[in-house]
Amino acid sequence: MKKIILSLLLLGATIAHAETNSAPLKVGDSIPDVTLRTEENKEVKLRGLTAKQPTVLIFYRGGWCPFCTRQLKDLAGIESDLKKQGAQLLAISMDQPSKLKETPDRENLGYRLLSDSDASAIKAFGLAFKVDDATVEKYKSYKIDLEAAAGRNHHLLPHPAVFVVNTNGVIRFAHVNTDYKVRLAPEKILEAVQDTKN
């Protein structure tokens, strides 16, 4: 069954197309002050969350994605090292707040998960792509319901990305990969945080 789901997810990557013509934000750009929602469904402003300490922002597709859940677990392994460097970790997905609580192994993830179910952040960061209707329906046949996950019918997902942001909201490191199967290794994230302090 896992092989079938992974094959289906691979198919989705080839059918999806860019939602916006804007390029992803890059080093030196300021992050947008978008509104996200917590697991408790409270609105929070991204710039406010990043104003007190350097922040690693992780954009992932959702708790339904096996590549994402593996990444989230790997990130838990570096969270204490990030804290020692004075940085925090925030992970942003298309999952609506109630679905964030259902993320596999949520109890073992000490960092914050945030909802961008309206896709405002992924659009503003230049990460959004749209999954076509045929693929959305195929996902449903494998019990992957993008509309139920996001609580919206926009069918937008982000390209997985990592940004390191300073307290002024300026991006000091950026990594975006349109191949959602490829995630930046945790040790590379630690190196990026260290490098941005120099």
C-alpha cells in the first residue's frame, strides 16, 4: 500500500503546475507579515513570531504526506541544537488547525506547527503550486483528501522549503526544491543557522 501511495504522490508532482509567476523569496528579502493559525485556531502574525529570535521556517505539504512526516521527525532531532544556538523552529503546512493536531507523532514534536490553509503564506513566499483536479480525485481514492486536510478547495500545495530568518524579518538562508521527495538534511539546517550568525 505504501508503494502505491508513494507512486501516486510521484504522479502528483508531474501533473502539478505553478500557481504564481513569482519566484520564491531569496536571501536578503524580507518575509511577508502573513497571518497563520495555531493548532488552537488562533491567528498569529508571522513577523511577530520571528521578532524575538532567529527562526527556521519549514514549509511542508501536510501531515498526510509521508515525506513530510519523516522530515518533521528528523527536525525534532535537531530542535535542542537549534535552541542552543538561540533559534526556534516553526513548521508551516496547508493543514487546517484541527488537522495539525492529528499529525503523526505530534506528541514527539516539540516545535510549533502552524496552518496556512488559506495559502496566503505560500503565495507570498512564491512557493505555491496547484494540483490538478484529476490528481486530487486520485488522491481521494487513496484516502488523501486535500480539501479535508486544508478545509479549502483551492488544491494548492507548497514546494518544500527552508528559510532562516533574523529578528528583523530578513531571510539569511533559503532552500526551495520543487522535487517534494528531496528535503534539506537536518545537519545542513544547523549549518545554515550557524553560518547566518557569522
